[in-house]
Amino acid sequence: MSQGFDFDPRVVITDPGSSELCPFSPPPDFIGGSADYRLLMVRRFRVPATRRAIMDHARSLEEGTITVTGRYAVAAVEILSRICASDSTMKRAS
């Protein structure tokens, strides 16, 4: 494990290439629009380890302790909000 590795679920960075730790940061060469970004996030959500990190970010959004920055910040907040709404719906149904 590398030293200095800190994942902070309260911080979402959406600029391409800006963070290898944040699942919401696209690769450095990513030039897509919001729809392409959403597709990227769907693919990442399907990977269990990445899904856990995304869910940690969603919990931070629910707690109101999140900062979202970067080119795709609006799309990231929309994605996280949908996850929160879906997760809340599932909790109520169970």
C-alpha cells in the first residue's frame, strides 16, 4: 500500500486526469460531453471497488458534507442525487 493515500468521500473532483483516487475524475484524455461522462460513470459503477467509493460519495451528499468541483460537477451531483434517491427508495421498500 502506498503511503500518502487518502480517499476522502467528502471531495469529488471531476476534471479529467485530476485525481486517480476519485472515481468521478475521468482519464486525462477524456473529452466527452455530459452524456459520455454519465456512460463512463455507469461503467465505473459496475466495478465493485469503484461502486463502494461512489456509494461513499453518495452518503456524503446525503449528509451534506460534500464538495464537488470540476468540469463535470453538475453531472456528478445529478448522478449522486439519483443514487441517493434510489438508495432511499430501496431502504423504504425493505
